Amino acid sequence: MSRTNEISEVTRRALADYFEMSGSSWAGRLNDQEFAARLYDLSALPSQDGRYRDAAADIYQHAVRNSDWGPAWIFYDRRFNLIRAPDEDLLRFLCETVHPIVRAEPQEAYALVEAYNRLLAPDGWRLTKAGEISGHPLFAATSAARVELFEEPTGWPKVDRQLQEMRLRLAQAQSEEQCQAVGLLAREVLITAAQTVFDPDRHPAIDRVEPSNTDARRLLEAIFAIELEGGHNEEARAHAKAAVRLSLALQHKRTADFRTAALCAEGAASVVNMLAIISGRRDGR
């Protein structure tokens, strides 16, 4: 996700106006304080009312108890500043408004997403379904500027579920811990994909020692050594090895930021697509 602002102030004010005019609450079935606490540490943010110690208390006073701030107050509140905040902050906010915990009825979530997408379209962004929880949709932000070579699932159910979850977590990642969680999911994707394709009779280990069922690196090395053998596959084999090394190395970095998480996820997705190609999963395109 881009760290520069592509979503204009015009679009952001249109989103705020939508909540002012439509009667739909961005907090859904939560109150404003409960919703904001899902995204921000309200106890660490200052109060704008001298009677209260922190943001949690003055939001409760003005947006819950008295409701005197207006329906779109969070867009203009300088502590959250959704009118000028980085794109990822705004998109994370929008995705949260249609989270199943916030929005109980799936049809209401879909209707909101449709409205968001009409407003976001001129700036090249949209919300798309990225997974489910208990039959309820989860949404993630995607950029029209990025075209996926293979958008459809691989057909390996567990791999596809893990890829969806990894992409959803990446779209919502803000903290170091959330970025690290993306790396852990990328590791699980590689393990599952390797287990799905690996055949011990066809893919002998490079060092002739049978790899553990969870040793993604050695399983994948064995797969690519056979499926991409020969000089004419030298570049593809090198790319596959590099993608595996990239994804695995980034998963073990002691610190994590969005760029690290995004590179890790990209490496894992690249490996999965290469496995799908050599397994014949993409032959019907």
C-alpha cells in the first residue's frame, strides 16, 4: 500500500459528507468511542476538553453521551485527521467500518462498500472482499494501479485462505506487531504450498536427507530443482530460490515495518504462483 497520498481531500470530504447526509454511522453497532478504540490508543491521545484526561473520556462525553460533535466529527478531529492523514490510515478506517464486529448485517456492509467505491474510484482505490469470518465478509483496500497477474485462486483451498488472510492483514497493518504477523502468515503460506506440491518420490532432497514437513525452504528447493531443471530454466530457478530466500529471511527480522511486511508477502505470493504454474494450475488461462 502506498505511503504517499493518492486519495484527494475532495474525496475525503465527500466521504465525510456521506456520513453527514446518509444517516449511516461509521461506528455501526458500536458507539463512537468503542469504534475509535479499535484503531487508536485513546488513552494515549489528549483530550480536547479540559474536564477530561484523555481522548477516550472526551469522545464519550461529546460523541456518545451528548452526541454534539456531528456524524462525521472523526474526519475533522486533529487527533485522527482523516482529511489529511496518510492514505493507509483512511483506508484502514474505511475497512474497519465494514468489519463484521462493527457491521452486523453483510448486506449493509456491501452497501457501504459500494458507496465508498463510487467515491474512491477517481483516485484509483477500492475496497474488495478479502476473506470471511463466520460467513461475514472481510474487506481490504486495493489499488487499481496494481494489476495482479493471477487474481483467481490457485484451487488449493488452504493455500488460498492463507493468502487471503495474509493480504488482509497486510492491508490493515500499522504496528510492528501487526507487520510481524504478516511475516508469520507468509511462512504458513509457504509451508502449506510446499506440502501441497512436494512428492518425496519425485522431489528428492538436495542433500539426500528427507526434509521435515514444516521445512519450507528445503521442501521448495527440492521441488524447484526437479520442476525447473535444466539450463533453459536457469533464470526461473534463480528467481524461485531468491523469492524463497527473501520471504523466509524477512520473516525472521527482529524489527518489522510495512515495507518489510509487504516485501515478505510479495515474496510468498510469488512462490505460490510459481508452484501453481509448474503444477499445471494456470494452464487453462
